[in-house]
Amino acid sequence: MSTTVGFAASLCIAFGTPAQSLQLWTANVAPLHNYFDWDDWVPSYWPPAGPVQLPLMAYNGYSPFFIRLELNGSPNSVGVLARGQACSMLLHVPDEYHVSTDLVTTLIMPFPARIQIDAQGVFTPSPPPPPPQCQFEWGIDLGANGIDDFVTTQPQSTTTTLTTWCDLLGSDVRWHHQLFLTGCVAAQSDLTLQFDNPIQEWTYGPTCAGQLGCQLGASTFERVFVASFPANTTLAWLMGGDTQRNVSFPGFACPLLVDPQLVLAVPVFTGPNGRKFIDFEATFPPIPGMVFYTQGIAVSGGTFIGTNGVIVHT
């Protein structure tokens, strides 16, 4: 068996496809929700509708000290930072300061994956504690369906961890932020979303109607299998074995890519982009150098469909 497995592994690596990294695309889908204003000024709407190139900064035309708004980004994070001084230091008259941001970041993975989002919000009034004139809100809406999965107006510092799923079609995360000051106060509000970048195993074969990804788990021999299927999928299975196959059947668009020595029924759920997903954690025997092949199949629209194959190396 070791000779067969070794030979199959060398073939798969030569013709397989390594999964790529997480990609983030941020867009302004609600232009009227993205602005800052000061006192009785006409609100400055910013940025324009469509893709948002990060980083991006804006401030009022009188002095960047009064209103400053920054959108930040890195390969794995997005964030908004707002600073404001709600009282003119020269005139000593109460002013108002309001910032609103509402953006959508689309998460894209070439093969399905479970994505962890670590969100951190920090509100810093000067001087503390925050007076009643300081109001802020942070919200995160997974799937951009209009329902916040996390929202808070307190405390001044908070962290939370959210989980979502994405594939090649992408999944949306809507994140919004508001800061309002009135009177002679100053404050800074900072919200950052950090997305983990899962390391995935090699894939091979066509993707067909379904997609299968396999990412490293918490331990050396743990793996997380995530598959994406059409929205009308009702049942799904994971098949696995120590031998690769490539067998076509009449009437089936996707070939059988593994010798199905193990078949597991797995539950399906609706993902944030409307497709059906599976999420299955498996712990393999602690055998260094073992090679295992996996494929997903499902019932969709009354017929069987398949996924690409995945090569697991332990």
C-alpha cells in the first residue's frame, strides 16, 4: 500500500493546484451612509460609490484637527478610524461632529474555507470618562443581509470573534461605524476587522458544480473540510481513501476522483452568499507522511453532483 500511495501522491502534486490566499475587496454600496460633517456644514459625502482603495483619508477644509476620517486596509484587515474635536479652541463655542461609515468587504477564496474574523473596537474620549455628548456605535453584518451579527455602543474597548464561510463567488461582510460628539469634547473611535488567512491543502481535478477545500486545523493532524454547493442542494457526503481515481459515469458531469473507502453523510447549511456549505472537522491518525484523498458529493436538483478532489498530507 505504501508504494501505491507514494506513486499517487507524486502524480497529484505534479498536476494538482495549491489553494491561494484570501482576497479582500471593499466597496461603498451606500454613499449617503458614508460622510462626515461639522456643526452646520453641508455633509461631505465620501468616498464615492463603488470600489474603495485603502488606505483613504479625509478631513474638513478648515483644519484636520477638527475632523479626520481614515479607512485603513492590509492584505488581511480593514478598519476605520475617526478623530474629532467638537469645540472650537479659538471661539469656545459648542459644535457638533458626526462621522458615519458603512462599507462592504467581500471575502474571496479560490476554494471554500472557514474564515475567522477578530474585531476590535476602541473608543477614546479626551479626557475620560466619556461625557453624555459622546455617542458611538460599531456593527458587523455577516452576509450583508441587514441583520447585525455584532453591534455595540459600549464599552469603550471591546473585542469579538466571528466566523463566516466563503468560496470563489465571495461572501460579504458589512461593517458600519458612527461617532457623534456635541459640546466641548474630543474623542477618537477605531474599529478594525482582522481576517485569518487559512492554509489549505492541494486540490486536483475539476470543480464541477461543487467546490471542496481543506484547511489546516488547530493541531498537526487536524483538518477542516469546507465544501460549497448550489443553493438547491439537500444532501451531501464526504468520500475518502488512500487512492486517487478518475472515473467518469454516464450522465454525471464530474468524475469520481477517489477510491471511496470511507463515506460520511455531512449536514448542509446556507452560507452567507446563498450557496449551501458543509463544514466538517476531522482528526487523522498520527502517522507522519500519510496521504489521503477526499471528494464531496451532493444531491442538487434531484441529481448527484461532485466537487474537485483534495490531497491531505500529514
